[in-house]
Amino acid sequence: MRKLSMEELNRKSTDEFKQAQKLPIIVVLDNVRSMNNIGSVFRTADAFLLEGIYLCGVTAKPPHREIQKTALGATDTVNWKHFETTIEAVNLLKNEGYKIYAVEQADESIMLDKFTPDSSKLALVFGNEVSGVEQAVIDVCDACIEIPQYGTKHSLNISVSAGIVVWEVAKSISK
């Protein structure tokens, strides 16, 4: 076994990325405070060719040095928009035909391993590092997706959650 060189990875250029067909998934960040988390989500969105990211409320927006530390240039490839409130972003997405899923522990949540997307256009809402997705946002979502967890902790870092959920949903859509 031999590790591949950067040239062998056949990475897209920024222009190729922008012109490539995207997965019809928009990640919505609901008041995410850590710029490292925001940058990591940008990298995840780039890795899976997502349609874009909506940055809402207090979620910082590029350009910012702290976001760039983890985004490593993904803010130049991934489309993003900023909204004053997450509700505003969710309402726009609903009007554009997206199904909206909060990633949150809720009484009627769908476990990620049982989730099957029933729409071609999805938005995944990830919440604040401490308080999660706001209840007012959950109230306007179509459903909640929950990551099954088996240990003593009952939460994951938002960037880890985004990686897990986006990977699983991208696999389902690609089938």
C-alpha cells in the first residue's frame, strides 16, 4: 500500500468545483459560535459537493482568519449566504421546495440509520454548540434527524455531527 500524492488525488480546481453538479443539500448553521466549527463545515460541504451553506444569526461569515484555519480555502468554493435569522433561511428554503431537517434530539426524531430522504432537495439544520437547534426553528422543520449514540455523552461536536449526517445523507441520495 502506498499513500497517494496530491497530484494523484485528481482534485477539482476552484472553477471546476463551481461548475460541477452539486448534491441538492444545503447546510443551515443556526447560531453556531465557533469559527473552527464553521470552517470545518465548509470543508465538509466542499468534500461532498454540497449546494451551499446558510449562515444564520450569530454564525460568523467569511472572510475570517479563524474560519480559514479549518476551511482551508473551502470558503472560496462553497456557495454561502448569511441570514439574520434561521427562520428566515428555513422559510426561503421551504418556498424553494426543500424538505427541512433539524439535526437534533427530539421526541419524534428519526434515527439517522433509519432515515431515507423523500425529497430531492434537502436542508440540514445544525445548531449552537451549547443549546442546539432553537425550538422555534424545530417548529418549522419537516422533521428531526438524530444520530444514535451509545455512550455516556449525549452530544457530538457540531462539525463531527455535520460530517456524519452529510456522509449518510449523501450516500442515500447517491444510490
